[in-house]
Amino acid sequence: MAQNLRQQISENIIAVLKDMRDPQPVLVTREPFNVLEIAITQFPAILLIPSVEERETITMGMTSVGRRMGTLDFTIRGYVRGTDLDRQRNDLIERIEEALESDRYRELYSQGVTDSQIVTIEVQDRLPPLAEITITFRVKYNYLRTQT
């Protein structure tokens, strides 16, 4: 269950980021890429990386059956290229935040998602004409752990 839910959460985040407007990212992926090798026409670009996942048992049942809570952090790396990099970077941060905050349950409330939110935003050092941001996005969920 948790494996499938992690996949659904990742797919939802990708779909929401692809649907952003002004600026609409051209490249949104979970597959790593070398930002120095992508075409100028592929900016703004976003890479979604699942990072830290924490779990804890919230109810105990017979043997190994019980309810568990998970917290899954994603790193969202955003890249812009060109001039006026500070404005482009700030615009991208604002659009990502608006897009992700539009549904804090990721359309997966019935599957166990209880909350999601941006917890950190960092500006990374890059030489012009590139600028990069890193956003930590946290999703909380719970699920029933069954016997295996």
C-alpha cells in the first residue's frame, strides 16, 4: 500500500507542476538530468526527487498488522536561465508554491494523505546565465500495514 501511495503522490506532484502557468515549466521530470546539457528551450526546468521518508506506528494490532504514519520529503530543484535571474527565480518559487498549496491532500485524501506543505526554500549558488532553487516539500500520510 505505502509503495503504491508513494508513486501516486509523486505522480500527482509532477502533474500539478506541469500544469503551472506563468512561468510554465518546459521540463518537469523525476529523471535526473544535467542542467548544463539541456537546451535553452527547456527552461524553466524542474526535477522532483524523493528524499527522506520517516515512519512510525500509530496503532498496534495482532502480529504485524496496524496503522502507520509516514512523512515523505521531496526535493524540488528548479532552474531558470537567461537574464533578470532574481525575478525569474522568485516567479518560479511563487508559482510552485501556489500550485502545490492548491490541494494540500494531493487529491489523495481517501488514500491516506493527511497534509502536504513546503517546509524550506533555498537559493543555490550558480553562475549566470543559470539560477537554481531547492524546495523541500513534505507530504504526510497514513496507511494500514498488513501481514506479509
